[in-house]
Amino acid sequence: MKTIIKSTALVLGICAGIGPAVAEHEQLPSLVIEGSAMRAGAFTTAPDSTGLKDTASLLERVPGANVNRNGPLTGIAVYRGMFGNRVTSTIDAAALKEAGPNSMDPPLSHYPAALTESLTVHRGIAPVSSGIETLGGSMHAKSRKGQFAEGEGIETHGVGSMGYSSVDDGYVGALMGSIANQNHKLHLSGSQEKGGDYTVKGGTPQENTQYDRNAFSGGYGYQRAGHEFGLNYSNTDLGTTGAPALPMDIAYVKGGLWDMHHNWDLRDGVSLKTDVFYQKMRHLMSNSILRGGGSTMMDEMLNRTKVEAGGLSMALSMSFGHGELIVGVDGDQSNHDANQTMNDTSTMNGGNGMGMGMDTLLFNKVERDRYSVFTEWSGSVTEDVSLELGARYTHTWSDAGQASGFMNTANKAATDNATGMTDMNAFNAADRKRNFNEVDLVALLRYQASSTLDVEVGLARKNRAPTYQELYLFTNNKATGGFADGNTYIGDLELELETAYQFNLGFDWHTDKAYFSPQVFYHYVDDYIQGVDTAASDASKAINMMGMAVGADLQWNNTEAQLFGVDLEAGYQITDFVRADAGLNYVRGMRVNAPTGDKDLYRMAPLNGRTQLTYENAGWQGSVEGIFYADQGDVAGYNGEQKTKGYMVLNLRGQYEAYKGLVIATGIENVLDEHRFNHLGGYAQHNRENGRVAMPGRNLYATLGYTW
């Protein structure tokens, strides 16, 4: 992999390819931060362990970013307090859709880290060209596909890696190889990851945290005379995998993604880029596959879901007025279905007790289509001033088929009302078609105050239409897009789209040996979508009456919100072989004009940061890393969010390039075996009474990687 050098980007070797000396021999992903102060060669991160499973884990090293961790392979992207569908994530330019309504398979989990080439994150305000609905930011993962030959003849390239982690007795193995000449390229890759429940302080297992994933991909590429074409297929096969913060675990996620791209150099500074994707996946969730039955009378619960989606994007780029003009169109379409079944086998009812069972078509023929056009210009206004202006219009259309369901009991008539039949009938009688018109506007001004200082000011207006869960969850349920707050929710067909007004101010100071880049931001979100207390649904009354309720009954609704904070990165090259790097993040999310004691937004990360001291010389590298999270007492009242205590963690890492391309790495994470809880994690088995899911204890790991 070649180091990427841009005026506002740095490539970070995350695992095996650390530092300039071995930058050509990276085994695990690179991280490209657009808009970052960091300069190529200024610093790189230390090798990571095989605990880095999904690509989302890389976000913990990005200023302002984080991860909502609902399970070992269920990492939901977070940026400056926004998460889930508010953050646009693409995989090889595909707007991948989740197979499950509870985000057990978020987009960045599709590729294991070992098969990911890079993750690009736009720091600050995301440009309109970076995707549809980028209200919360945008990030783009790119898989490994090899490279064309640089000279005449046939070349082979590849990467292989394996690793072991003690905290979950887990292992990973991955291999990618390509064969190519200057015009043609073939590539194949595969990986396997498997581990048990990880242990917390003292060696106690954290239940429902095992994982099992196989992945493979293959493709063909062609380039000649200004054309570059690629056709690729990637397949994910998740086996029994825990999701401890959700009501159910993963029995399987199966399916694949086809993606095609074509880049056409039309000469004279004009180019056309086209991307097409098609996705089809199946998903089965179960509350008994790892937990030995549910926690309520209705013991066994299954949810079978599927998604079929596709999309197209085209962008024409050309030189225009001391800069670049991009004009493009985007669109995607997705269909979702979810069928939930429950059977009472609880011992408290003698195995069959009341003879209760339920079969509910929770989401039936749900469709969500987006059609979008945009234009963006970026270039120089004067020698010291550059400007970026962008505008995007998106039309979002959604609809849902009729819901259906029944409770199977000895007295069905008496329980019709108790199972949400009134909710279902009202939903089926309503007009479920919704249309949303979204407008995104972005203006960024960059000023080079001196050879060492740049200043950026940004303003934006961004929209987001409601998700299908927020609209079409017809009765109280926990299928909330990975919200994981211990509550049940009901949708609202009358929801309005969110409108965010954004401000960003950044400073970028850099010398040959040091850098310092703080950014402050403020977002006001009109019609922010969150849950509100409700007892209006028929199902909520019945669930409470039957003693089956866990948490509050909430309904998605529009409110007003504001988010503000600061994130920064800094570093200093102490000697030729020693450097220090640090980062700090703070965000506060609040409702506007909220009831007393209920102003804070849900799942806001507390003040956090990391520092790292790294030594690198003659193929050797070692680092000492410290991570801290402060107490979080600013918690949402409407959904009963719990406060968390802060913690500090010490990590030790090292690696050695024994031979050109052959890298051995080892380390200890959580050296002091701290007992800690992640505020962005959920509650054990989706129940606040169980407390939060504990984070892993001490972990010893070793990895071996080879690149050719």
C-alpha cells in the first residue's frame, strides 16, 4: 500500500505498517482523516491487537469520533454526538443497508479490519459530495483489492495475517492475493475470526460476547486509455455472535454485496466517476441461542429479516475558475422485511403455561428510496484564501405494507386487545406513504495565516429524513436501530425531517516537529427525532398489565436540540526516534426548552482523550498508550439513562519487522486489569436493571503479518 499524501490528509498505519520505515508493508487498515492537521510522516499509531475486529473500531482514533458498542461485531459509528443513520457510512462507495432493524450488522462491520484497506473520515463539516444525508458526518471504507502492475509483465501482491487474543481466546486469520499486469487484475481474499466470551477484571466472563465471522471477496479490474473499471463481490457470513446490549443475539447474517465502478478520464481536466451496487442479505436473531431463553414469560423469540438494496452514483469533475467543479447524481433504493415470533416455554408456566405464542410481521415490504443531485466547487479565491461551496437536493420516499400479527392463546378474543391489535389496525388504515424534500448547503472558508497556521470557518445546513423504524414501528418494540437504551418504542407516521444548522471553527498549527489542531463546533437541530414518554399505544398498556415491560414505553417524536463541543489533536517529535501524540474530545448534547431535569441527549460520550509515547528505530517500534474517560453525569432523563464512572487504561505495544514485509507484533491492553464500563455501551440483555455491559479486562495479544 502506498502512503497517501494530501495537503489536508494523513495516512495512519493502524496495525502492522507503522511509520515511514515500514509504510509499504501495512497488514491492517490505513486511516485517512480529511481536514486533519496531521502531516504525512508526522506520526503514526501503534500496532493494534486482534481485538480490532470491525472497521468501526478505527474511529476511536479519530478526533471527535467514537463507537456505540452493542456487541463484539456491532460497532455503530459516532461522530460529535451523532450516531446511526445520522452518520453516512459507505463500503466501496456502496450505501450499504443493515439487514436487521436493530443495527446488529452496521455498515462498517461488513468488512473485517484485516480486509479493509482504508477508512476515510471527513473531519468537521462533511462536503455535500461525500454522500446523501451527511447531517452527522460521513466516512468511507475501502476494501483490499490489490493493484495493477507498474511495469511490463505480471506482478503478484498480497497480504496475510494471523493473530491471537487472550481476553476472549480469539483468533483471526486473513489472506488477500492479487495477480495483475498493467491492464488486467484479479483478486481474491478471505478471513476467519472466532472467539469466546471475553473476560472482565478477575477473569469473569461477560456473557453473550462470543463471535464467529467468515468473509470472502473477489473481483476483476481493467484499465486502459483513460478508463478504469472494476467489478467485485464480497460475502459476509456471521455465525452465532453475541449482542449483549440488545434483546437478542445474532444466529446468522448471510449475504453479499456486488459493486462496480468506472472512472473515465475525458482529458483537459474532465473526468466521470460511476459507482453501482447491489446488496441482498438475510438475518436471524434469537434470544435463546446464547442466553438459554428469554427473561420474560414469552421465553423464545426469533426475528427473521431480510434486505435487498441497490444504488447508483455519478459525478462529473472539471477544472473551473481556479478550482474544481463537481456535478453529480446519487440514488439508492432498499426493501426491508422483518417477521418476529415468540413461544412461551418458560418453566414458570410449566413449559407451556398459558400456551401463548405470537407471530408478527413487524416490517412488511418497507421501501425507502432516495434520489439526489448535487454540485460542489472548491478552489482558491486568493493566494491565501480557499473556498468550498456545495449544494445538494434529495427527495426521499418511503412506504410500508400492512402489518399483521396474532397471539396464539386459549382465549384469543380476550387477548386481541392485549397484543396491540388496535395499534396494528390503526397503522394499516393509515396512509403510510411519506415524501421528504431535503436541502443541504455547505460553505467552508480556509485562510492560510502563515506558513505554519491555517484557519477554517464552516457553515452548513443539513437534512435527514426519518428512518423506517422511526416511521413504521407500528407497536411497542425494541427494534430501534441499535438504540439499546432498555426501552420499547413505537413509530410515528407524522414525523418531520431533521434540519441541522452547523458551525465549525478550526485551527491547524504545524511545524516540522509539532502540530496542534483544535476544532470547536455548534449544531442546532430543528425537529430532532428522539423518544418521548407515551402510554397511548394499546400494546404498551397490555405489556405493562401482563408484567412483561422492561423500561419505559416511548414514541419517536420531533423536538429541538443543540450539540456543541471541541476536539483536538496534537503531537511533538521529541527526538529522531521518539514522538508524543495526544487527542481530546468533548461533546454536549441538550434539548432546547426541555422539561426540568430532562435536557440532556442520550448516549453522549463524556470528556475523553488519549496520549501515546512511541519509540521507532531500525525496524523496532514500541509504545506506551494511556486512554481516559471522565465521569458522565449529563444523562438523558426521558429514557432513564444511567450515569457512568470514569476510568483510565494503560496499553503497552511493540512490533518488529523481522524481514522485509514480515512483521511480528505483541502487546498488553488494559495492563492494570481495570474494571470499567463504556458510556456508549448498552445495558446487559437490554435491561437497565442488569447494569451496563462491562468492558474487557487485561488482554495479551500477538499478531504475525506478511505483505508482498
